[in-house]
Amino acid sequence: MNTTNAAMQESGVEWIGVIPQGWKVKIIKRDFDIKLGKMLQPLKKTELDTEEYYLKTSNIYWDGVDIGDIKKMWFSPLDKANTELQYNDLLVCEGGDVGRSTLWKEEITPCYIQNAINRVRPIHNASTKYLYYWLFLLKHSGYIDAMVSRITIAHLTAEKLERLVFLLPPCSEQQAIAQYLDERCGKLDKIIAIKQQQIKTLDALRQSIIYQAVTKGLDASVLLIDSGVEWLGEIPKNWKLSKLRYEISIKNGDFISNKLDHESEYPVVGGNGFMGRTDSFNVKGDIIVIGRVGAYCGNVHYINEKAWVSDNALIVDTINNKKFFTYLLNSFNINSIANKTAQPVVTATNIKAIYIPIPTFNEQQAIAAYLDQETQRLDQLKANLNQQIKVLSDYKKSLIYECVTGKKRVIKAG
């Protein structure tokens, strides 16, 4: 396989520019049949209905289908005829992360789809693998998200998907492009996966270093005794065991009524860290913030500046070393003690019931300084890896753009 340059022509589409002669600008519906999956049916309606495996958007990823938590529901014979998957069908998320796509490789058979997924199948000789890379370009350039942007939940309906602009090379060139991108992107994805695993290793090492320091101290020669607390295990004999209720004050953050303005003076802090800015503040800094609700429940941040803490977070204060207590709280899985309702919620009562070890104030300062140094070192390594991943990901997007728009010609050898 080789890449070449050839005569170009105007596409008539501004953001695409010129394309190779012989390529066509079309809409997807001209060459692909698109069907939306079936609505959820939890109960059997007729004697002919059968329980079958189906995919939902949480099963769909760019690098394949995850069937680890695949579910079953009832399908009629007509439902099955309309939604049964075939090898190399392209699956496109209609809801959720709209436009996220993957190719079906018969990970389990038979299998069907829920109505948050569009199934795309060629009518003639068009390649779903080539279309996968085209949709990857549209999604990662922001085109799809801009097209489906709404005040309510975004949906990439079958009708919208059908009308997406699509560059169609000759069939043999579609296959050559898809094969070339499979090989090149596959290598990039493997390198990215290795670096992502390295980040996970660094995160685990960071957590281990924090836990070891805040529960065992920095002197490996000290005598350890059983704390009687499961999450702590052994602690230094001269440390005090206490409940957080005796060491901290804690209150809810406040509801922000004024509009966030990124040009204003004070940062707004929530469970996920810094959220925006406001023109007022409700804390003067040197406090700990804990995510109170939802996906960020249990996140712990140290804030050393004037800020507004939103109502999705708890404000923690202590006369002890706050940096030490930030690391201490980070070492405990706060989400494990959250109230499990529709979404996890952690309360001041939950937090105050945690048993913790209390070193002397001098030891707290030494541990915090040590962990500042170690975590900064690990965070820099992680930042370097994330930057490398970004460079590789940007190159992958650029490569796909060049190939599927014909800026780089890919011709099968022979």
C-alpha cells in the first residue's frame, strides 16, 4: 500500500475544500441504510416474544463493543428482523455521547439494539469501516456536537445521520483508506493505551504513597500497633486515634445565585474542583473542600485562596495542619460511606464518623511537606504522559482527516 498525490477538484463544501477527482460529495442515506433500535420492552407481550441480548450506548466505544454488562429484553419476530446485527454493521450513538461509533464484530450472536443506537448498513458497495473513520472526523472536529446542540438532551436521530455530508471515494479506495488507517491508528492506539496504563500506575503509586505516609508516618523504625480500624490497620504507637467530629468543623457550601463570569475575580469551587468565577467570595482560603453529591462525591481539594464554595460541596476547617488533613481525607474512600440514593450523597454526619490517626503537629507538617514534594513529582510525570497522549491523539485525528478528505491519497499496492 502506498500514499500518493493526484489531481484535485473543488468539493463545494467550504470546510472540506478540494478533494481528489473521482470522489463524490454525497449524504449518507444515498449509500447506507440506517435503522434505529427498539424501545425498551421489559415484559413479554405475545407468545412469540423471546428474551434476547441488546446493546445500549454504554456498550459502544470507539475501540469496540463492551459486552461485560450486556442486558436482555423481549423482542417480537418483527423487532428481531428489524434490529438484528450483522458483522461489520456500524453502530452510532443516537443519544448519550452522540455520534460515538464502532463496528460490530459479532462479539455475541444473536444481538440486537436499543433505540438509543442507530444501525448503519451499506446499500451498495460502500464501506462501513471507511464511514467509521469519517464519523470519527466529524465527531472529533466538533461538527456533530454543533449540529445536534439543543437546550434539551441532544440526539443524533436517524434522519440527521442520514443527511450528514459524506465524501465517497471509489470502493477500492475506501477499502485501502480503511486498511491503512486501521494499521496506522492501531499502532497509535497501542502506544496511547500503554501511556494510559502508565498513568493508572502513577495514580496507584500516588495513592499508596499518601496512604503509607498519613497512616504509618515517615519513620520506618517506629513501633506500630493495631488501630482496631479496618481502613487504617496498624498506626504508630505514639499517634492518637480520634473521630473526625473532634478534629474538624464542617458545613455545606452555598447556592450561587449570581451568574458565573470567567472574567470575575474569585474562583468557584465545587466537588469537581474549580468550576468558574464569581464577583464575590464566601471563604478566605486555607480550607478543605469535599465533593458532596453525584459523580464528584468524595473528591477532596485544598483551597488556599479566596473563593466561593458551591452547594455541591462541603467546607471543612481544622486547627490542625490542613494540608495533612487533605491528604488524610484523600486516602479514605469517602464515596464508600455516601448515602446511596438516586445518586451518591455524603453528609457532614458521614464525614464526622470516620476514625483517623492524629500525629503530632510537627509530624503533620513534615508529612504534608513530604507528600507535597512526592505528589508534585508524580503529577509532573502524569502531566508529561497526558501531553504525549494529546500529541498522539492530535496526530491520529490529523491523519484521519488527511486520508478521508483525500489530502493524502491511499492506494492499494498492485
